[in-house]
Amino acid sequence: MDPKARFVLIACGLVVAVTASGCASKYAKVEESFEQPINCKTARADIQDLQAEKVDKATEAAMGLKFALPTTIIVGAITGTAGAQQDVGTGEYNRKIDQRIANIKSTCNLQ
């Protein structure tokens, strides 16, 4: 293989890896926030933030297809974001958000 072509191929691979890990880390951060204690003083704002973080069906489907790629699996394993990507792709991410919202509402007696 031509050294120039090899360099371009490696550069493209790195760009894809960095982009994929950046998006996935956003989802991982939201999932990590589920472990934080519920603060009733900020409950309404927390619920709004969580609602805004939910992904639409198109994003969910795209992540599901993207997670099936071997490169995404490898990058996810290296960056520690594979679980978050898989959760988005399967719809589990939105279910976790809904569960957290329900917990906040229950704990803080909100409707």
C-alpha cells in the first residue's frame, strides 16, 4: 500500500474514533449522573435537563447500527463508552432517563 494512502486511511480512522468517543462520552456522563443523590431543590430543572437529553428514534436507530461496527466496539472498549452507546442503540438509555425522572418525581412528590 502506498504510504500516502496508508496515512490518509489512518487519519480517517482516528477522526472517526475521536468523533465516536465524543458522542458516546456525552451519553456516559448522563448515565453517571443517575448515581448522584436526588436534590429536591433542583428537581424540576433536573427533570427538564433529563428530558432534553433523551434521544429521538432516528438517533437511537443510528446508534444501534453504528454499535454493530467492529471499529465502534473497539473504540468503545478503549474509551469505556461501549455500554452507553449500546444503551442508546437499544432504547435502554431513554428507559433509564424515564426511570430517573420517575424516581425524582416520587422522591420529591412532584406530578
